[in-house]
Amino acid sequence: MKKNIPGIEFKKTRRILDDKKNDIMLYGGVFIGILLLISGILHLNAPVKKVADNVIFGEQAIMATFLMILGILVIVAALKEKIISKTPLANIYTEIKAVENEKDKKDKKNKH
């Protein structure tokens, strides 16, 4: 009869999450960005109360614009690697990423 050791299952789960970290961040960022865009559009189309229409509409418009811009920025941040790979800066980005990975590996070796 096998005994279940919780630490081993946690290590397996953590390893899976580390392998899929980029995909999780990509899809999560795009999902959150789309939610922000949709909430901005819905906030813009919300009915305005009759008391001080211009002031309330201005506040709603600013909030809706902020949510939409924030949504676009989150989507761009999530898709940054795909966007950069299509530009002439792709070589520079990959070289910098490689140097950062080497530096991280050296730091991990020094800590242990």
C-alpha cells in the first residue's frame, strides 16, 4: 500500500506550473485585457442620470476610456514576445534574454 506524500504532489504541480508559466501568463493577460475592454465599453454605454448630465457623463467617459486603455496595455504586455519577434528588434531581445538567463543561473549557483 502506497502512502501519499503531499510534498511530492506539490513538487509535481509546481514543476508543471513552471513549465506552463509563459502560457498561463499569456492567456491570463489576454483574458484580463479583454475583460477590461468589455467593461470599458459597457461602462461607456451605461445610461446617464438626469442630474448634472454633463458632469456624470464626463466621469463615465473618463472611466470607460481608462478601462479600455488599461485593457489594451495589458494585452500588449501579454503579447510582448510575439510583437517583438515581428520587429527588427527581435535579435536584440533574444540576446538580452539569453544574458538574463545566464545571469539568473549564476545567481542560483551562488546562492546554493
